[in-house]
Amino acid sequence: MINDISKVITKVRTTTPLIHAITNYVTINDCANILLSYGASPAMAEAYDETYDFASISSALYINIGTLTKEQEQAIIMAVISAKNNNVPVVLDPVACGAIKRKMDVINRIFQLGKLHIIKGNLGEIKFLAGYESKSRGVDSIDDGNNSIEACESLALKYNCTVIATGAEDIVTDGKRTAIIKNGTKLLTLITGAGCMVGALTAATAAAEEDKFLAGIASVLAMNLAGEHAEKLANAPGSFRVKLIDEIYNLKEEDFLKEGKITWL
């Protein structure tokens, strides 16, 4: 299976998918830059009057509710309806869904009106969506990991999608197949937007790869491998952020094959 995962990056770079991102304002530039470095084409379109049409011509839609404005909320609803009508893959990043009730109200409307292919969040967010007890502090997870795999698999089966839970070890599952990814570096937790960038990369892999389980693994592994490579070149958060974008650009299929640390359940 790792051979198929390694080929996803080449699929992205040969197809240059157009990624429609409605994302949070703290990390919008990071998401755009990492998509470009990975080989995709980012479009941060969120004007209400444009999102239905833009989603229809996109290769994938990435929704991040981290800094959710009223116009974003309206634009997201139009975009997910369009994506469903036009068979466009959708990735949801349910940032701080357990902290603010309004965010869950919007997520529930997305579930009702659209079709989600991948849900990517930190472990606290995923457990909350799955109906399990979770621990979060604002946008950060401080969950102890208890019942984490069970929660991810339950959520994936409930919505017939792939679920990604990021943490010290990352979980990717479609409810039937589950992978634990053990690559990564602590420096990813010391820059703003690492999770958002993973979400953006996931939209790119979801556009290029029909099997969304493989797409989810490919995006998380790409971020973690690039992080490990960047750590060797920079030992502090500021320089690490710059090197991270460079190392996403430098990733090759061989890196996935040689360096990927994946446990299959």
C-alpha cells in the first residue's frame, strides 16, 4: 500500500488540481504557499456571490472554520451545495468545534446539505464530533488519547468518509482500514497553522487520488516527512517554517517509501 501512497504526490504534481479554500485568516497565506509548493493551485475564494460557481470548477474544496465570519458561513454553505451537485471532493477542518456552539451549528448544516469526503482535525475535535469525551483548549487538543482509534473509526462509519486525527501519532481511517502514522517533529507544534496546512494538502491529495483513505495518509505523511527534513536544517520555529515550505517542494516518492513509519490496523 505504501507504493500507492508514494505515487499520490506525483499525481498531484502532474494534474495541478485547483483547490478552492475557504479557510481561516490566521493561516490563509500558509495554506496557499504550501499548496503551491506541493504542486497544486490554490484559490482562496470566499465571496458569497462567487463560491457556488467557483466550487463547481474546482478539483476539491477545503473548508476551515477557524475564524468563521458570517459571510464565510454563507459562502461555505453555497460551496458545499455546489460541491455535492458537481461531485467535487470536500475536506472539512472543524477547528474548535467543541469550544463554540455556533461552529457545531454550521457543521451540522454542512452535514445536512453537503457530502464530506474527509474530516481532518486534531484528536480533541474528532472525538467531540464522534460523541466521545474530549479535552481541548480553544483550537488546541489536550486530549489524553483514550479511545482515540475507536472514536475515529466511529465517525468515519457514521458519515461514510475518511477521518484524520492529528496528534503525537496521527490516525487515518475510513472505518474499515486504519493507519497510524508515527513520523513528525515537535517543531510542527511550535508554528501557527501546521494543522491548517495539512488540511490544505489533504484537499490536494483528495483531488488527485480516488481512494480518500490513501489520500489522507499521503497528505499527513507528506507534512510529517517535510517537517523531519526541515528540522535537520533549522532548529528554531522561524527558520523551520521557511524550511518546511521548501521541503514540501523537495519531497519525492522515494522519501515516502524509505522514511514512512506507518502501522496498519
